[in-house]
Amino acid sequence: MAMLDIKKAGAPVLKEVCVPVGRVDAKLRKLLDDMAETMYEANGIGIAAPQVGEALRMVVIDVGDGLIELINPKITFREGSEIDSEGCLSVPGMFGDVERAAKIKAEFLDRRGKRKHITATGLLARCIQHELDHLEGILFIDIAKSLRQEEKSV
């Protein structure tokens, strides 16, 4: 596995609408592994392929319940609304209040190319929505109701 370079706000790839993955193969599984390693090393809870320079529709997430890999993910159901604070590995030091659906359902392919479904609430639902926004070229700073810089402690 390899640590990948995390693209920062302003990188053109972060504004691209990502293309669907055509075939799940060994090269793609290696990219998933490298994305997960990069996310863990950066102390993140999710990372999307464009954040590591690949305009592909895939994300990895771990909110503390184990790694979830989503290839060609699509939200199929949204319910309710919650506003909470978010940050992003591509926008270090910035946080913002973002409105998201409280409950979602999504379908995706796993690393073996099998179709899967997930229902999520709480932090997992927020993280899935945040990461899927990356696949549309949307950063949380584009939709936040308010933004603030992280306070530096001395």
C-alpha cells in the first residue's frame, strides 16, 4: 500500500464530476487500499477518489465501525434534515455547518463488483453525503451555512 497525496481546495480535480468505474479489477482494489491507508494516516473518516487525484466514482469511509468501500455509489433515499459541523482533508483547518439528510439509503458496488445497499443515520449518513458530494465536484465549503477556521492551541 502507498500513501497518496491529498489534493487541497483549488486543485482542478476537486471540481470535476467524476466518471463511473467501468470494471472492478486489481488496479482498482489497489487504489481502494491506498485510499484507505491515506485516510487513516491523515486521521480522516472518509476520502473520495478525487481527493487523491482520481476522477472516479469511489469513496472509502470508516466512522469507527470498520472500513466501507463504495464504488459507483448513489443515494436512493433521503429523509429528514440535520445541521452539524464538518471538516475535510482537502480543506485543512476549516470547519462549517452543513445541512444534510438525517437518514439515507444508498446503493453501490463493493470491491468484488457485487451490488450492495446501505441504510445510514448519524455520522455515517453525514459522511456518505459529504464524500458523494466530492464525486460531483462539490466541497463542503461550497454549501456550508457558515465557515470558521480551526482555533490553534498554544
